[in-house]
Amino acid sequence: MRKLFGTDGVRGVANLDPMTSEMAMQLGRAAAHLFMRRAGRHQIVIGKDTRISGYMLESALTSGICSMGVDVLLVGPMPTPAIAFLTRSLRADAGVMISASHNPYQDNGIKFFSNDGFKLPDEMEARIEELIVSNEIAHLRPTADAIGKAYRIDDAEGRYIEFVKRSLPKELDFQGIKVVVDCANGAAYKVAPKVLRELGAKVEVIGDEPDGMNINAGCGAVHPELLQKAVSEQGAHLGVALDGDADRAIFVCEQGTVVDGDHIMAMLALDLHRHGQLAKQTVVGTVMSNFGLELAMTKAGIALARTAVGDRYLLERMSADGYNFGGEQSGHFIFLDHNTTGDGLLSALQVLSLMQRTEKPLSELAQAMTAVPQVLLNVKVTKKPILDTVPELQRAIRESEQRLNGSGRVLVRYSGTEPLLRVMVEGECDDTIREVAHHLVDIVKTHLG
């Protein structure tokens, strides 16, 4: 059976397999069938980011869903976490987000949420694929008034704005704070500035003029340089860069320096812990989380649980073990007490809240941990064999670990969304870890490039 779903839904170049209108219609039909689990009419929410191909895929998904007798609730350009929330708020049977997140505009993707706002587990994604490949629902063709309808939900934006604001204490506002927000010309270009302004912050906005082709282009979480410059020039207290679908956020302190996700996790986890709000005294990170985060958490009596890279794996671990806070270096932060997926805007509010309550700048709060030197290199690959089956690479990894002699670690893994292999090396000596990383990259290029 073909493998449609990756680590974050179905993704690819728009209008090429599998990201075609034909496949979108089949995905819509299969998902509609899968989620018809109760009596009466059924509804599926569809949102999207600002890519030009979103129109094509939205129409195809809508057609497929309606052809199965299920109604569609269209909310237009909205952040991925907004779709997770709106699926619950509108009592829908499922939600769909059309987005390729941080990828360039020519790519697009489709990801599904169940009625509880969580991304689908592997077995449900596999069932959708099975329904498509087997043609077992090809004969299901409702007619007359049994065909689904599509509705535009006009108050979706306002619902989500009020939802994220409710994550803060009622008495808290951001009067006196100047924020620069980079919306990446993406899904949050309307809601992010509105939320921050309604909470009293003085807001300067960049990346809020989408044209269908400029999403993530030299801006947003993937390119924070524009934000760094704006924060310095504007004399802002904080910069927030969202990605294309606004499920993650990168922060820039008042000095114009990027503060990576590990430092944000450390300071937020310590704050939750101080207030008795960190479930089971545990924060959930990934195998990419810097060893310095683990040291800082251990010192504070907090455990760090590690998962594979990807917010779905964070969520699975958090849900299974009863944890309520986790995140990644890349800017995904999950506050399970508030939302069921990573939420860049909600994360920004939590950081601003901590700054306002403690009256400390982000540069000072970020000193909650000291990072161990880390090198991360990406290598383009033409194939993705199981790494254990590449003996030359395994040998090089073992030799590298021996060279680090217990004072560091090596992690080699594939990207789940791009034809890349990521080489990460941590250790005490910058020169050593760079040499080790570049040696491993040379091996990868020889055997997988």
C-alpha cells in the first residue's frame, strides 16, 4: 500500500501527486466516511493558510466530503491550532487544515483533526489510506437532499481570538509592552495582531500582506532576520515570528537576539513549576532538545521526557502519561491545559505574561538554562533507507561517540517532511563537535546524497 501520510499529514508539491485535487477529493471522501460515527447530519471544518493552491485543494476536499453526505464548515485562512479549537467549539465530527506549515508556497499539505481536536493516530491515517486504495467506498453515493452542503462560518476569527485570550488571567494585560509580530504572510496575518492589540500591547506588524506566493518567503519563523532588525529599529520589548500555519513561534528578545525553543521551554517550565501547575513535575521535549535543558530541569527537580521529533509525538507522550507542557527547539510549544496542538499565538501570550508578571526582559528570563554547544547540519538525500542498514554511517557514528567520550551525543535522523537527513552533535568543545558533524555529513553525502 502506498504511504500517503508523513509525520504531519499528507504533504507535497501542489498539483503533483499526492497533493492533487483528485487526491484531495478522495481524502475528503475517505475522511467523511471514517468520521460518520453518530446519527444525524455530520460536519467537518476546513481551514487553510494563504497559499495560492489552497483554493484548489479546499474546493476538492469540500466536493469529496459533500459527496459522502457530510456538511462542510469553511473558515478560510486560519491558524492550524484554530482549526483544532474550532472543531471542538463547533461540535464538528472532524477538522481539516490545508497547509504545508513552514515550507515554501509551491508546497501544500492536508492534515486532519478528530472531533476532540487532536491529530489522528497512525491507525486512523492508515484506515483513510486503505479506504482510498481499496475503493471500498466508491459505491457510496448519496443523492438528492442527502448530499452535503458547505457553509461559511463568519465568526470563526472572533471565536479563536476570544479562546486564546482566555488562556490568560482576566486581570492581566500587556499595557506598556511593545511587540513586533511577523505573521510570515501566513494564516495568522489577521488574528495575531488583533489579539495582541486587544490585550493592550503596542504592536508593529510585518509579514501581513499575503499574495498567495509570499508565505514564509524571507520572513516568519524560518527567517527571523527581518524580525530581529525590526525589534532593534523599533526599540521593542519582544519580537514574535510565526510560521505559515502559526502552530509555532520563534522569539526575539529586546536586544534583537533569537531565543531558541529550549530556553523558552526552560523558563516557562520553571514558571509553571513554581506555581504548582506543571503536571507530574515533568516537561516533554524531543531527542533534539539541548542537553543544557535537561541539566536545568534536573537542578529544579523537574524531569525531562524525550520523544521523537514532531509535535504529534510530543502530544502522544503527553496524553498517554498525563503531562501538560512540552515543546521543541523549532518553536512548537504545547499547553495541553489550553489547546490540543502547538499554538504559536498562545505561546506568545504565555511568554508575554511571564515578562509582564515578573517585570523581567526576555533576555534575562532566557538565562533559565545554559545551552551545551550544539551543531545541526542538514544534508539533502536522494533516498531514505533505514539508517541501521547503512554500515558505513553506523561505523562513523560509533567512532564519533567514542571521540566525544561521554561528554556529548550524536543524533542522526531523517526529516519527516523534506528529503533531508539531519546531523546533530552536542559536546563541550565547539571545534570537536564541528569536526565530528562535518565528518558525518561527508559520509552521508557519499552514501545517501
